[in-house]
Amino acid sequence: MTGELGVQWGRQQGAGAGVLWQVLRDVVAEQVTRAGRDVLDVVDAGGGTGGFAVPLASLGHSVTVVDPSPDSLAAAQRRAAEAGVPLRAVQGDVSDLAAATGGTGADLVLCHSVLEYVESPAAAMTAIAGILRPGGVVSVLAASAVAAVIHRVLAGRFDEARRLIAATQTGPAQDQGMLPRRFTLPAVTELVERAGLRPGPGHGVRVFTDLVPSMFMDTDPGAASALRALEETASVHPAFRGMATQLHLLGFR
């Protein structure tokens, strides 16, 4: 199988997600070299409808999606069938990862948009660390508290923005205790470290994309490529990545 599906997916998802897909491709290539195998065992925790799992399977890897929703898993399997790639779907949550992998472990675990909703982000990260093989890596994607504040300010919801700012002082931010949680990059880094993993590079995903008026993209034929280049630069810049809509961090076993 080729990675053409993954390339197309990265382009379709826009500038910010394209940055994330390139990071994942690089991680996969490094893991293949490290493991000395062409096929990696990948677990997508809370992988839903297979938005990341199917493109990774298109690269030829063995991918298991673990999700509590049978409807989402069915959609993931349909997406995989349409793409002509195998995909294993297991109903469960993060606490079920060890059983889902049959105790064999994983080279790569995706934890994308999961920590916002689980009962305990720390317990979830510990469960993920527990199935990583030595040298394995987890890809963590979480909603940004800074972006949530910015968007509330732009919408005139100043009291909500102030509460979220205050909440970031004590951990993952929740407006009046409601889900989803929002994170800062230091908070995600702490979760990774507390699970016994070594944090790697952090990235901002959709630093500016969600702030750009759509009319610019519709009227300027060069806007999409210029925004993509801007996102690539801002995604790793310490002064800007924290304001991204989502924060991405790698953790290494």
C-alpha cells in the first residue's frame, strides 16, 4: 500500500492539520527505522471514525481503533473498506487499551482529542504508557486553553474568558467544571512526564487558521499556500504555538 491516501487527507484537512499529518509521517518513519520493521503496531485511542487511523493504515501499518461508540467504529470500518485498507476496531475506552492490544503492546499510540473528555487525564496517560513498547511513542493532541480564551474574547464572552484564564492556574481549564477541558502545553507536558514518558517536541495545530476570515481564502488564490507556510512556521515557534486551537506533543517510552 502507498501513503497517497494520507497525503490527500493532509491536504484536505487544511493548513493546520497538514502540519500535524507531516509530524505523524515523520514519527512513523522514525519508528520504522527504530523497530527494524516495515509494519508498526498502531493503536488509536478514542479514534472515532478513523480520521487518522485509515490514513496510517494506508501506509501499510497494523492499526487498531479503540472507541466507546459502536457507531463511530462502524463508520471507521466503512471508511477503511472504501480506502481498501484493513482496520481493526475494538469497542472500549482508554482504560481498556491493554486488553484491546492483547498484551502485545504498541509502537505508536494516538491520543487525539481524548484527554478533554476522560474522567482522569492522568490515568488515561498512564494506561497509554502501559501499552507502549520500549522506544515507542504517543502522539497527544489536546484543545488549547489559550485559544479557548481568545475565541471567547472575540465573541464578546468576556466573563467566560476570565474564568478560563483563572482555571489554567490550577490545571486543565474547565469553564464552571464542564467538559471539554482545555490545556496549556506545560499541562500536557506534565501529564506525559507523570506517566513516566519523555516529552518530545510540542507543536501548535491551527495557530492562525481558525482566526482567518473565510473571505480571504475565497478571494486570494495564493492564500491557502501562504497560510500553510505560516502555520508551519508558527507551529513550532514558542511565542505562538500556545495560541493554537490544538496542542500537539510527543511522548517517548
